[in-house]
Amino acid sequence: MFHLQDITKVYRRRQEEVVAFKAASLDIGLGEYVAVVGPSGSGKTTLLSMLGGMLSPDTGKVWFEGESLYDLPVTARTQRRRERIGFVFQTFNLVPYLTALENVQVPLFLHGVSKSEQRDRAVALLEQVGLGNRVEHKPSELSTGQQQRVALARTLANNPRLILADEPTGNLDPDSREAVLSMFDNFVREGRTIVMVTHDPGAAARASRRLCLNDGMLVMPEESRTTKAA
Amino acid sequence: MNLKTLVWRELAERPSAMLTSTLTILLGVTALVAIRHVTVFSEREVGQQLQSLGANVLVLPKDATLQDYYSADLTERTLPESHVASILLENLPGVERLSPKLCVSAKVANRDVTLTGILPQSEFQAKAAWQSVSLFSNKHEGCKKAACGPKTYDAAPESLASERTIDQLKDNEAIIGADVAEFSALKPGQTVELFGEKLQVLAVLPRTGTVDDSRVFAHLHTVQRLTNAGEVVNAIEVMGCCEDAAGGLVPKLAELLPDAKVVTISQVVSTQVGINRLMSQMSLFVLGILVIVGGASVASTISSNVRERRREVGTLMALGATPSLVTRMFLLKAWTLGIVGAVGGSVLGLIVAMVLGAHWAGVTVKPLPGLIALSIGAALVITTLAALWPARSAAKLDPCCCFQEV
Ligand SMILES: Nc1ncnc2c1ncn2[C@@H]1O[C@H](COP(=O)(O)OP(=O)(O)O)[C@@H](O)[C@H]1O
Ligand SMILES: [Mg+2]
């Protein structure tokens, strides 16, 4: 799915250089469930952004399903993201003035789905995450767990084959956390791929592979590769 | 869900954020629409006044004012009728027609009317033939009008309303204005009694919306006889063949008739022409304000909206919104406030023009669709240009800001 080659990403700020991410080579295969762990500021979000086609590296190439992402024009990159990638954010990033239903409709609208189909699919997705009776609620009228479930419905709207998640359980109560993680389990079981940044050891343990980052470097990446017991 | 709903939902949630710039556009368009409407109709009115009197020169008694002439209330001051013959004999270049008038107050059906004595054109023909002068055939130098000289007059008495002269009018005939006909219920063929004498109604003039509607026209000599005024008139209207003729005629007439006051109609309306010019310049000034203040206000509103919505824009981009869609989203916000401001401003401006136009300038204002469309168009062009830069900066936002924690 991903092949990263000689990647460096450096931030310069007042003569000071911060190596946010550096890797000679990194592969992520189809169907892998990858947990990215590491202390704060170690480059986890930087890695996730580069995988999502939103941050171009200073050197090297990011190959995504056989295409060099950053050699594509912006619109093509946006299209790949829209069609193949779903994002999950720590703070959900729901649009505050839209209802749950409308929030789920956004990626469908961006994909050019017709209005009536948008509605039908969004309702079905919300029912799938157990919020069939909350479609007309605004995010502010929902609990954090419910908000994250709306966000999950939105993530799944365009039926992505990859999920990029940045601390998806960071703000959740145990029940909601479990709901998110079991949905991720299902997602991987269908042969799809997840790259999840997490501080949560329990969540990381459910992944099939762990990438440890420190100061922008991968530490013992292969060592932590585990095969999940069936 | 589409771009429109996305924008609408945000604006509906917090309309106050866009209020200031909407109001700025609204007030700018209001001022523009109001001033332009009043100016246009005021100019039209001046044009109509000029046209209704032709390229005219007025010969008035020395101490008469133009207001006296307009209010048709000249009974106190008079000129000798012989001036008409003097002008006729002088055969001045550019003179096309003469129309001496004597106005007196009279009563018809117990209502006040103005009895106006006029001289039919046939009498000039007769006089000219008698004096062996070729009537009104003297072209002025550089006359732009092809057919300068004797006209074939329309014989219908109703033409008095538009031509201001009449071909035939007998001593015992009268022509009545539309208002007079209405309140006296007089019809052509009936008789109207004036100063104890019965005159036959020759025609009813079509409504003109001027003082002429409440006039009764009769033969000049009849009016002179009935009122014992003697051989006098209140005013002599001199119709030049075109606008240029009027200017050249004034000094010549003044020289010819030293005891009279000679003015052109453009002098009559010069004050209003001046005001109109001032208002035209004012509307340019308002347009300038609209461009600068309205544009700056829209630009700042949209930029602060972009700043405020950074994370949301990042999220939309993560979900697959292209940069051009993001640009369009912010332009649509600008257009929404532009349209609301422009349409609201047009309606308000029109109301202001209708109320104030009648009050201040004394003109009746009606909506001018072209002008309104132009104002709305101008407001939209301004909002678009003002919003273009911030909207494009939104498209260049780093999508990674969607990962930022709040
Ligand atoms: N836009 C930016 N400008 C400058 N420095 C940045 C920027 N984004 C991240 N960094 C720096 O890059 C490093 C890695 O950041 P990040 O990937 O966000 O870490 P993590 O997600 O692991 O906490 C940090 O030192 C951070 O300060
Ligand atoms: Mg981070």
C-alpha cells in the first residue's frame, strides 16, 4: 500500500532546524493495522500527514498504491484522498453548524454523489454506528462518544480502503473507545488498512504492527512487528 | 448537501459575523440607487420642461419673474402687443414661431381657471402677407435643423397641447384643458361662459400634467376685449428652430425690445441643471466610497472568516475538498453578503428616492430596472474582487491544520 523512500521532513524556524521525520525506507502493506507510537513531538502527525498526501516531504518519495503521491498534481492527490482514505481525528473535527446527517453527507457531496443518495447513505451509516435517532442533532448536542461515532460514519462514507487516525481514542470514555476500536478491528478484518497514531497502549496492542518514533526517527521498527494471535 | 447549503448553514448560524460588511454594501448601494434615481428623473424633468417649450426664448415685462410666468399669473405686468409685430417685421434668423399670451383669472363652474389669450398662426400669415414679409423663412447661420422655416401646421386644435401654437381659432371659440373639462363637464360643441360672454368649446386638450390642464384658451383679442386690458400681452414665447437659435436670439431681441426682459428657457432651468450636475458627481463619489469602504469591509470579513475556519478548511481538504472548491466556498460567502446588501440596498434606495425625490426635488421617481441591475452588478463585482484574495489564500491553507488540537 505504502512505500516510503529516503524521506526527510525538516521544519525551519528562526535558524533552528527540527527534523520532524526521517526514514530511509518504510513499507506498509495492504491489510496491515499499524500503530504509530512515540512521545509528543516525535513526528507521528508529520508521518500521518505525509501518508495522507497533505504534506510533501523535503526529500524522497511516498508511493501510494504504485503512484508517487507528491509527483501528482494537487487535484489528483485530493482525489486519491477523497476516494481511498478516511481520516479520524482526536477532536473529531465535525463541522459545528451542520447536523450529524449533514456532516456525514460532506464527503459524499465532495465525491459528487446525488442529493437523495447522499441522504440515504448518510442515514444508513449513522444507523450503522447506532445514531439512527440522532441524525438532526448538531455536534454540540451530542456527547463526545456520539460525536466520534458521527465522525466514524463520515470516515466510512466513501468506503475507503485506508484509515489514517490521529489519536482516535484520546478524548473518549472507555465505552466509546471500545466502540471505535472494535469498528477498526472490523475494518481490518475486511482486508483494509489502518495507520493509527496512539498514546493508548491498549489500542496499540490491538494493532498488528507497531512503529515507534523518537525525534523523527523510527526506532527498531521491525522488532516491534508482531503477528496478532488469531 | 452542496456548496450552497454548506455556506448557508454557516451564515444562518452566525449572521452577525457578516453583518457589518453586508450593512456597508447595503448603505453604499442605497445611497447610489437613491441619488442616481433622483438625478435621472430630475434630469428627465428638466428635459421635458425644455422640450415642452421648444428651444424657446421668452419675452417678458421688465419686472416680471420667471415664477410669475410659470404660475401663469401675470395680470399685473404687461407688454404692448405691438412687440409681436416688431419681432415679426425684424425677420430674425432662426425664429420659427411666435406665441403672444395674455393670462387672466376667470371662473368656470365656480372654479378658478386661467383664461389664456393666444393668437392663432393664421393671423401671422395674414399679417405677414399684408406686410409682404416672407414668414419665418430666415435660417440662422449653422442651423442643424433641415427644415428651418415655415411649417405645415397641424390643423387639429388638440395639437395646442404639444405644439403650443394653433393654426385656427375664431373670436368666439375656446379650447379647454383636461381638468377644466372634467370639473365643468364641458364637451366640444357646448358653450362656456366667460366674463358674461358665451364662447364655443372647440376642443378639449389631452392631459399634459402641467398648468395647461387648468387653462381655458381663447383668442387673444377676445381676452383683451373681455377684460378691457387694451392691446397688451403678458409674454411672448419665441420658438427658435433649434437649441442653437435660442442663444443667438437673446441679444438681438433684447436690442430690439429694450423695455422687455428676454430670457432663454435653459436659464429658467439652470438652477436645476446645476443641482443635477452636483448630484451626478455625488453619485460618483458614493460609488468611490462603496468601492473603497465596501471592498475593504468585505475583504476583512472574508479574511477573518478564513482565519476563523482554518481547521474546518483543513478538515474539508482532508475529506477531499479541492483548493478550487475551497475558493468557491469563500467567494460564495462574499456573494451572499453582496447580494443581500445589494438587493436590500436597491429596495431601500428606491424607497428613499421615491420619498425624498418627491419631497426635495419635486420629481416623481419610478424604478429604473437597468440602473438597479447595474448597481447590483457593481456591488457584486466589488465583493468578488475584494473576496478574491482571501478566498484564494484559503485554498492555500495547509490541510495539516486539521490535526491541530483545539
Ligand atoms: N508546522 C510546523 N512548523 C514548525 N514545526 C513543526 C510544524 N509541525 C510540526 N512541527 C515540529 O515537528 C515535530 C514533530 O511534530 P508532530 O509530527 O506534530 O509530532 P507528534 O504528532 O508526534 O506530537 C515537532 O518538534 C514539532 O514542533
Ligand atoms: Mg500529533
